[in-house]
Amino acid sequence: MKVLAIVCAFAGGGVFLYFAEGYVKSAKPAETGPLELVNVPEWVSGELKTKIRDAAGGKTLRLDEEAAEMVAENLASVAWLDNIKIRTTHKQVLIEARWRKPLAMVKSGSRNFYVDDELVVLDFVPIPNLPIVRIEGLSERAPSPGEIWQSDDLDAAVTILAKLDQMDKFITPDKPLLYEIDRIDISNFAGRKNSRLPHIVLYTKDDTEIIWGAEFGTWQRYLETTDEEKLAKLYAYYKEYGSLSGGVKYINLQDPQDNIPQPIDKY
């Protein structure tokens, strides 16, 4: 009986050690690793990258599924990212997403905001590598970042800027025209101030007026040049003279009968 008791004691001790070992293994802290942003567009600034990392939870995270879920939850409210995908490897946590590219900047109250081509509001972060145009004359205050700014006048301005952005990619990729545009004034949107004056006017960085005219898609109603001809006129002038600034008093795109003035016309 003593022998049997001793055998049982050793067997019990073995079982205890087995489970204790299993507990130690399961209680071992998960490995940690850096957080990496994948396929980031060239225009994204270092400050914006830091903002995203901080929002995600920091530079170093646990390499487990729970941490990945936490990162996804943290980034869900970040307006700058869409279609977010989180992956963990044995070395790092990977974040891949579609980055919202700001096209315009607006001032609402005392704060500046961006909007992208889908009218999504983005909180302000310095982005020095993009030609971001200021919009003036908006009739409404900005909603919170991440929300869509439902505004007809804003939509009219962003539509024109998006078209210019597309033209830059195909026609002037080495020297985008948008870098010469300082602001776009939509205070007379739909002729709400004065039906006789242009609805939309752009200004270069030396205050040369670019008279666009009516909102995109409404040229026929006001007997103006077509939207395609307006774009063609503007880019023909830009390619010929290499700049929109310093040459003329204004560039009139809206009137079908008007030719684009030559730089000498300013003097």
C-alpha cells in the first residue's frame, strides 16, 4: 500500500507539473513589435504619419489578434483613412488603408479644415507636398471631421478642383497647374449676390483672376463656354507661357467669344 501511495503521489505531482507548465506557457506575454504603415502615398507628411500611429495605439504593439482588433477600433474614427486592413506578423503590425487626399482647405470659425473629393471633412495637419487650394465664400460652417459636408457651393468648388487635379496628372504631371492657384471664391455661387457677375472665380498666387463662371455642368444655362473648353483654354495658356501669374490682368474662361489674353495685355 505504501508503494502504491508513493506511485500515486509521483503521478499526481507529474500531472500538477504538466498543468503548471501549461499555465506558465499560456501566461507568457505576447511578443511585441513595431507598427508599420503600408503603401503610404508620397504626399503624406511625417506629421500625419505620427498622428495615425498615435491614434492606432503607439509605435510598438503586441503581436496578437487582440491588439489588431484594438488598432482597428482605434482607427475607425480617424477621418484620414478608409477601407482599413490590419494584419499582424511575427515581427510587426501592418496597417493598410486608402488615404483621403485633401483637395481644398476651408476656414470655419477659428479653425482650418480640409475636404477631399468626396466632401469628407479632414482635421488640419500640415501637408506641404500637395497643392491645397483655399475655398472662400462658403455659406455654412464645417461639420465634424469624418462627416460629409453636404453643401452645393462647396461641391461646385471641389468639382472644379478635382477636374484640375485630373488634368494635372495627364497633361502637366511635372509642373501641376494647381500649385499656382491660391484660392477659389464661391461667394457668388449661383449668382446669389449678383446675377451679372461670375459665379466662381479662381485667383493665382499673385492675384491674377481666372474667371471660371457658372458651376460645372451648367454652362449651357448661362450661355457660357463648355466646361471642357474652359479647361482646354486654361491649360493651353499654362503650357504656352509656363505660368498663370504675372502676365495678364485676368484670364476669362466663361465667355465663348473671348480669347485668352496674352501676357503683354497687362502692360
